Amino acid sequence: MVALFSLVCLVGGAALAATAERYPEWTARIETAGGLALVTGLATIGAGLKVSV
């Protein structure tokens, strides 16, 4: 379940960051949301590694 959540965060963050150019007035907000999603996905992976060791 944690792996699925981290995968969704990583893919969603990358998709948000990639499509941010289409909406010039919202670019900064979309890129921020994408970056936060990427960081959340990586943090979830890191938390999962601590539990498994």
C-alpha cells in the first residue's frame, strides 16, 4: 500500500510539473504542487525503507 501511494505521488508530481507550461497564470502553483508531490513520494519511500530494515 505504501509503495502504491509513493508511486502515485511520484507519477502525479511529474505529470503536474510537465503540464505546468500550459497554464501560464498558474505555472508557479502547479510546479509547487508537483514538487511537493515528488518530495512526498520520496519521503514515503524513505519511511518504508526504515520500517523494512
